[in-house]
Amino acid sequence: MSETRILASYVTDTRLEDIPQDVRHEARRAIVNFMGCAVGGSAHPAVDIAIRTLGPFSGPPTATVLGRSERLDPLHASLMNGISSHVYDYDDTTPKNYSHPTSPVASALFSYASANRVSGRDFMLAFILGFEAESRVANAVYPAHYDAGWHITGTSGVFGAATAVGRLLGLSVQQMVWAIGLAATQAAGLREMFGSMAKSFHPGRSAQNGYVAALLAKEGFTAGEHGIEGPRGFAAVQAAAYDLSKITARLGVDFDLRANTYKPFPCGIVNHPTIDGCIQLHDEHRLAPDAVRAVRLRVAPLVMDLCNQQNITKGLQGKFSVYHGAAVGLVRGRAGMKDYTDEAVNDPHVKRVREHATAVGDPSVTEDQARIEVELADGRVLTKFVEQSLGNLGRPLSDRQLDDKFRDQGVLALPDEDLESLIKLCWRIDDLDDVNEVVAASVPRATKAGAPGLVTPASRRA
Amino acid sequence: MSETRILASYVTDTRLEDIPQDVRHEARRAIVNFMGCAVGGSAHPAVDIAIRTLGPFSGPPTATVLGRSERLDPLHASLMNGISSHVYDYDDTTPKNYSHPTSPVASALFSYASANRVSGRDFMLAFILGFEAESRVANAVYPAHYDAGWHITGTSGVFGAATAVGRLLGLSVQQMVWAIGLAATQAAGLREMFGSMAKSFHPGRSAQNGYVAALLAKEGFTAGEHGIEGPRGFAAVQAAAYDLSKITARLGVDFDLRANTYKPFPCGIVNHPTIDGCIQLHDEHRLAPDAVRAVRLRVAPLVMDLCNQQNITKGLQGKFSVYHGAAVGLVRGRAGMKDYTDEAVNDPHVKRVREHATAVGDPSVTEDQARIEVELADGRVLTKFVEQSLGNLGRPLSDRQLDDKFRDQGVLALPDEDLESLIKLCWRIDDLDDVNEVVAASVPRATKAGAPGLVTPASRRA
């Protein structure tokens, strides 16, 4: 059997009972992290523009956009969820293929589950299978595919959305083969878009396109049978080198959800070891905002390539400044969403420490590491060596740290009480009779009732 | 200036007065051929399935699908127009890059012009510029891009649709740069889909995606500035070798519409020289249906690779049988849509000649040529050497032959009188105050009035 058909059969036939408990828990963690990102990003201008522009083309508004008052057809809602959950670059990452895997799959699934009644168990199974399909396709073409310039989140994501939605639609194996083909032939997204809104468009469009692929396949819209492995299929066309065995090896035994990681800080990941170490120093020594006289960093050379900005005035620049990361860690003892605003970058305490920091690229320091030396106003010199940065596979965020991350983003959109309810709902998603309960809880209360043009949740299947 | 920006400026700033008259006439020819294909393909099952599946997700139905009673939002209508106009593989081809260039551009433009008032002059200008942009992008990456397995019609088509719709939307140069970026990052379509419905999905999706790119760019949704030429842009990522100078060289002087060709027969193009010669023999010798005893063909070796099927029973097989092409040419004196049905393939006269035909691949015969020898029942032997097949650049279809081709397809959907009106409207498209007149004329009369759920043309801007 071809890789496409093996994958199609696996996604079609697997039951939730076949999924180990630890993988199910990793799925919950991925959902919690995703929802925090989607809600946190839901007010970003990219989402505003996309809804304003494409809303007038929406079909019957049977789906809620996560974190927003607007309802759209589920295809457009998938797009918006994908943009919001990725737009701050804060969603999950699988280091083995550098994709951000949850956004394309969950964006489509929450949209589907908003417009159609889906139980938590069915949702979880579809999510786990879509994630696995997408990540295995990515593994097969990584690194040649990514190195060539493809944004692997978009290109592999469409396979995840197609198979996950396809599973909820109850596709046959043959239909799933077509859905994978229709996904393959829509796999797109260029790294040239990094730094623009179009980057976040990628997981959104892959969610939407995968959803379309599954719908069409169910109705008998045919596609090539060898979308992945054919001589002119996804792997051969979009990767100079690939290994198809990574799609099928130990399928149903190994799960890439176990290889998923979560960013603890909303900024360039190469800054994370430095921030992590600076927060530790802050906490261990209860540093006052004016305690630091100078900072000396030894970091991986890549940090100097990507994040060597010191004279900055904008929050967005802070995300790519290792000096700013060190400064907020030492001065504020944290590096959350509020620490990457224009205000934070211009905070006098933060600014002073940032301007008294130096950094050197050191080939003996890995990208997971940082060597930090801090000179205090009282003359003491503190040092810290971070060997494994927080959030790495070797030092994953705890469930409670994921909650804190969720809160840090969620306060942008929701009052505390509603935020805590939403977090709790996400953790027990597989117990819900109707996943729309989570979707509805993501919408800010003020806009829930009485906002003009809103369709009430009760009318969704009307 | 970068290639992306040069192209964006050209598409933004050019006036219809800058376009030579012969190019404008070639544009009319492309539109006539496109409309015949769209109307002829409008009842294909691929279109039925796509409308049935995605219609429920359509926004306000302000656009007419060409040749159909259904109205959809213009994005979905673009998709449907792209499927119908390509599904019989009968649309135009630019041999210099093997793309089918009109479908993505015109599918989006007719949809836009159905939902918004567009004059014929504005329509023609947008079409010519979109065609040129798309074809130049294709030239830059051809042949490496096509050889790698990309369906260049889909990948280049999205640039055409984005720039053409962007022109009608009045994008600024900066917005056009973003539209091109958003097109680049959606460029998709694999040749692995050939032989399935997904092939016709490619021009449809590129029309729809290009339209979306233009809409978003107009509202300030940003994209990378170097979508085409950037180190991780379309050319570098999607072609092993490319020549960006083909995008900008003699821009505004040379026009690829002059290099466009039209298939005279709805079948594999390698069969065309044989069919052409056989029709000539039929006409020159007024052959009766039972006149032929045997046929001996010498053809390019590629014909034997692709079209060496003799024992066939289905119309679709006939499209890839050089023997069937010879038989209908000799027996019926034509090779139109009606000659590639199951009925035609099983016609006893056609079947007998097909079964008495032999073919040999001959490296001295080019793919534009055929050597034909026909033995008649009365003992005479006729020969014909076709040096340049009808429809090639060296022997283009005349305007009247394009009309005949239109009629051959259009009778599948429209009564004769309506067909003649539609053909006339297409030829004088640049004189129309409102291009929707053409769109409305493509809809079969029986379904125009009173069909349930239809929105009348008058309500389109309501």
C-alpha cells in the first residue's frame, strides 16, 4: 500500500481507545496552549483586517471565530482562527520538523465543532490523528523542504486539517485518499513572508483549505491517488530529499504529540535561554528594578545573527533583541505579552539595563544555552549558566506553567473569571458533550449578547 | 527596483491606450475561447459536485457562475468558473511555458464583473495585464518548475488573478506588491493530480486565491515585499533554475497574448496533427463513412507513449487514442465534443477504421507533424504530410474557427440563438458598458427566470 493510503487508513480506522493516555494528555496541553494563543491574538490587526475584508463574503454564519464576537461560515472561521493563533508566533513547535502543528488542525476543528455538534471524545481523536498525519508528512520532507524556503507550518498543516476534518466527516478510506490529494495540491506558504501578516495567513489558509479538501472528497470530487508519494506528488515536488518511511514507521505506536514544545516567552526562541536565566537570577536574588549595573551575555552565534538589536523603541523590536529579553527578565522577573509592548521597551528601568548589556556569540554555547554574568550596583557579580532552556523537550512547561501562559495572553481579551472558566474547559475538553461549549466560552462576554448582527449559539444548526 | 515591484508598477500604471491593437484582438480571441470552454464545461460532474459541496458555504450570491443557474459569492464563483473552463482540457495554451493562462485570470474577472459594475474597457485592460503578469512569472521559472511536477497553470495563475482583480480594485503599487506576495505564498497545484477532477480545481483555486489576495492587500493585510524574487520567494523555492529577467524584459512592448494558442480538438494535443491531416483527407476526397480500408500513421514517438490505445469503449479513452482521432477525422470529417463520447467511440464506422489503423513512432516526425497513409476500399492510396498542426502558433485558428469551436462546446448548454448572441457579445466585450451582460448571456434561458433561490441580476448590487 502507498504511504497516502496507509495514512488514510490509519486516520479513518483508529479509535480513541487506541491512543495512549499520555498522548491524550499531551493533546490537552496542545489545546490549552492553542486556545490561549487564539484568544490572545484575536484582537490583532491582522485578524481585524481579514474579518473586515472577507466577512462580506462569508456564507451563513454558523461558526464562532475564537475570541471574537463575529460569526462566519466555518471555512472563513477556520482562516481567522489560524491567523489569531499564530500571529504572535507564540504557538507550539515540534523541534524535529520546526512546524507549528496545532494551529492548522485545531483552527479547522474548533470551527467545525462550532458549526456542528461534536463530542469532546470525537474532537480529541480527530485532533490527535490530524496532528500525527501532519507531523509525519513534515518529518518526511524535513529538513530539505524547510531549508528550501517553505513555511512547513502551512505546507504540512493542510494535511492535518484535511485528515482531522475528514475524520469528523466520517470519510471512507478512498475519500480520505482524495482529501489527502486535495490537501497536497494546495500545500503552500513561503518563508519569504516572515515578518509580515502573511506569515499568520499560512496556518489559517491551511486550516481552511484542508477543511475544503475534506468536504469535496466526501462528495466524490476526485484527486490523484498518490498525493504524497507520487512521482509528481508533494514529497518529490516540494523536497529535494525526503524519507517516506517516516510517514508509516511505528504508526499508531509513536506519536509526535510527545515531541511537541511550548514557548514560554512571546519572542524569538533563540532569546529564551537568556531570558530564562535572567528570570532565575531575578527570583533567586529578589533583584530590585534598579539593582543591575551591567550584564554580560555569552550566547550561541545565531543569537547575534537574529537578535542583536539594542537601540530600540518598539515592542515588536523587543522580540528580536536579546538585550531587551535580558533586561525584562532581570528588572521585571518575567517576559510576558506585557513586556513586549512599546511601553515596556521604553520603561526607564528596562531601557537602562538593556543599554548596559553586552553580548558575544560563542560557538561553545548551544542554541539551548546561555552564560549570563550580572554586575550589581552593590558590587556583587552574579552568574548563571542555562544548560537547557525552559520550554525545551528536556525541560517542558508544566501544566501550571501552561495555565500561566494562557492567562498572560488571555487577559488581553477576557476578564479573569471568564479566563479561568475557559482554561478549565480546555483541560476537560474530552469530557464535553459538545465542544462548542469551549468555543462559546472564548468570546468576550460584553459582545456575547445583543451585539448587532450576531447569531446566537442556539441558532447554529438552524 | 525588484521584479515584484516593477511588475506591480506596470500592472498598476498601464492604460488601455498603451496596449497595441493586435494584442487587444488576441485578448478578445482568448475571451471567446475561454467562454466557450466555461459554458461547455459548466455541466461537468466536477462543477456539480463543487457547487453542491461548497454552495452551502457561499456568501451573499452576488455573482453568476458562467453557464449555470446558480449564483454564489464572487470568490466561490471564481472557483467554479475555473473548474468549468479547464475540466475538458480544451482551454488555451502558451507553448513557451505550457500554462493554460486565460482560465485563472478570466474566471476571477468575470466573477468580479458579475458582482460589480465593470466596463468592457476596464475588463479588457485588467485581463491583458493579468495574463501578461502570470505568463511572465511562468516564463521565469519554466521549464525547471514544470519539469519538477508543478501544474504551472495553477502556480502562475494565482499571480494573474491577483494582479487582474487588483487592477480593477484600484490597488496602489504598494498594495499590488502585497497582492503579489499573497499570491506567491498561495502558489500551488501538483501534476500528480492529472487525470482526476483535482486538475481542474487548480485554475479555479488560483482564480479564487488571487482574488482573495487582491482583496486583502487593498485593506492593508501585509505580505513580504519580494514574493517573486526573494531568497525564499516563489522563484527560488519553486524552481531549481529560473531567469527573473523574463519578468521585466521588454515589459509593455512584448505581450505573451501573441504567443497564445487554441486547441482545435478536445483531446490530447499530440494527436492533433494526425486528426488535422485526416480531416483534410476527408474533405479533399469527400470520403464516405465506409470508404477507408486501412490507415498507416507515422507519428512522433511521444504519441506512442501517451496515446497508443486501440481497444477502447469509452469517450474519455478516445481522447488518448491516436487511432480514434484518425478514425473520426476520416469517417466524420471532424473531431469535436460529440466525437469523444461513448457513443462516438462505439460507432461501428469509427470503430472499424480505428481497428484497421496502425501507428509507428518515428523520431524524424516532430510533435507538430504527422505522416498519414490511407488505403481506400476502391484500392486508391491517399497520403498526407502535416507539417504544422492546426492550432499551432504557425497555423493559428482563425476567428471563425474559434466561433466554430465555441459552437461545438456551447450547444451542450445553450440553444443556437442564445449561443450566437453570446459569441457576438464576447467579440465586442470591450464596447460593453457592463460586462455582466456577457455573464448573464451565458446562463441557459430556461433557468434564468423563476428558478427557485435565484437572485436576479438586478439585485446584484443591492
